Amino acid sequence: MASEPGLVAARSFSTAIPLRSKVAVLGAAGGIGQPLSLLLKTNPRVTELGLYDIVNTPGVAADIGHINTLSNVAGYTAKDKDGLKKALQGAELVVIPAGVPRKPGMTRDDLFNTNAGIVRDLAQACAEVCPKAKLLIISNPVNSTVPIATEGLQEGRIFGVTSLDLVRASRFIGAKLDKVVDVPVVGGHAGITIIPLFSQVEGLKLTEEERAALTHRVQFGGDEVVKAKDGLGSATLSMAFAGARFADSLLRADAGEEVLEWAFVKNDLFKKEGIEYFSTYVKLDKNGVKEVLPLPENISEYEKELVKAAIPELLKTQTKGEQFVNGKQ
Ligand code: NAD
Ligand code: LMR
């Protein structure tokens, strides 16, 4: 996969011609929100940052605002009159890491009751204020929050951010090979719905045991961090890195580059099975998703079984999100 242009190019920020690009971060004072906003401040493509959180955003904005890149930063809280609207006004990208993170012993689905309403309300505000913006949903459970966020917005502009799974898979294999490699990861963003495609890494040889162990590690990498943080939350710094990288891909696409990325988007790949959202390879352009590409034809039998096993879980969590927006949950 080393030849896949999107992944290779997405590893670092591109420095070509900055256009005017406002990025809004909702949940900007949180564990992900702060380092993500910091990384976005260092991206030359970003000319304006609108930071919104229910609390503490003015301090984050004042702090990040002193960094000597050319973008302007403004922070708003729920106490500011029209604070959310002001953060969103004119945004090309809206990144949403708002909501509660896991504690040890919890699944991502356990966050649904709190985060579903947060994502629905923030997405509705985007639909009103910046309906053409691209929405990057980080808040968990992504497999359900993405179907929730699509209500009232254009489907090719809503992205569930799964890039942390790609970053992890890349690092776990990279540590073994002592080089940075791209590893595609498809499916969703929870446990067995996370499917690394090691068969696509050129020259990678794994025993069955190694393949099973590495697959499990990518699928449950989030739990490793939750356990290590011991009640203080889940991945924040690696997520900020992965989210900023994904945002840069969309900004480059916005500026006219054709970019390839892996993302959890609406598509027909598993329509027969009732699946509407699946993370796969997508071509991006200034309007968001230009084309959804199918899974590589030569994935292994082992990976085909992983896809089969993921379908019922994806369907369950997708339905839960859809029922929530339809008032049935
Ligand atoms: P956090 O608690 O540190 O930060 C969340 C922030 O959201 C807080 O500052 C909070 O005030 C804010 N918030 C809550 N309700 C809000 C609202 N209505 N409007 C605006 N802001 C609001 O949590 P975190 O560690 O930053 O994680 C945030 C979310 O991201 C969690 O749901 C977590 O599970 C998820 N996450 C996803 C991935 C992924 O790969 N997609 C990776 C890591 C974490
Ligand atoms: C992750 O993969 O690190 C995130 O989804 C956070 C979590 O709850 O594990």
C-alpha cells in the first residue's frame, strides 16, 4: 500500500498555497479539542479557527492565539450570546470531539445516551449555520453518531473519523518492520467492526498467530489507552494527531487537490446487508466525497471473515443512531 497517494501525502501537513479556510472545533476545551486546535493552528491552510465548548474555550483560544502562524482564533462558550453560531459562521470544516469519553469497563456504546444528543444538537446547528461545511465526527460511538449527524446535512460531507485506527495499525506494523507503512483499516470504529487489512501491506509476512494478535490490538487499541489512563479518559493526543491529519486531507481537497482517504461515510457497499455506513477508501474533492471505492479485491479469506463478523454489529449500532434521530430511541 506504500503507493497509495492519499495516505502518504496525508502524513504531514502540506504547505502549498493556503486558501481561506475556517475550521470550527466543537468540544475545543476537551482532551482532544485542545491539542487538535493546537495542531490546526499550526496548519498553514487554516486561516481562522472558531473554538466552541460549553466551558473554558476563551482560555484555550487566548493561549493558542499567541502562536505566530497567520490564522486568527476566537473562542466561544455556551454562555456567549450566539456563541455556537459565531464559531460555526463561515466554517468550511467542523470537527466535533464534543462529548464524554470512556472509563475502564465501558464500551463506546455506553457513551450513546450522553453523546447522541450532543452530536445531534451540534449537527443541527451546523445544518442551520454552515450547511455546506464538512463535518468530521470524532465523538463516540462513531458507528451511531455518524448516522445521527447526517440528519439535515448533505451525506457526502459527513465523515466519521476512523483515522486513529489507521495511525495505530501503521504504528503497530511499523514498530515490527522499523519503518512507517500505510495499513488500510475498514469497517467501523468499535471493537470487531475495526478491520485492518494487513494483506494489503506489500512485503508483510505474518504468522497466523501474529496476524490474530495484531488484528486484536488494532481492534482494541482504544481499550489499551483507556486502561492506561485509569479513569482519566481515553486517547486524546494520538486522536488529535489523527484528526488534524484527516482535517488536512479535507482542506487539501477543498483547495482542488484530489485526495484519497479512509473514512466512515454513507455508501452502498453493503446495501444488501442493510449497511449504510462503512469505512472505506474515498476520493475527496472540494464537495467532500467524490467517489467511494470498493474494498480491495484481493483481501484475504481471514479479512473477508472479519468483514462478515462486523456486519451485524454495524447494523445494530447504525439502527440505534437512526432510531434516535427518528425519535424511536
Ligand atoms: P473530554 O471530556 O476531555 O472533552 C470533551 C469536551 O466536550 C469537554 O470539554 C466538554 O465540555 C465538551 N462538550 C460536552 N458537551 C458539549 C456540547 N454540547 N457542546 C460543545 N462541547 C461540549 O473528552 P475527549 O477525551 O476529548 O473525548 C471526546 C470524545 O471523542 C469522546 O466521545 C471519545 O470517546 C471520542 N473519541 C473518539 C475517537 C475516535 O477515534 N473517533 C478517539 C478518541 C476519543
Ligand atoms: C479510541 O479508539 O481510542 C477511541 O475511540 C476512544 C475509546 O473509547 O477507545
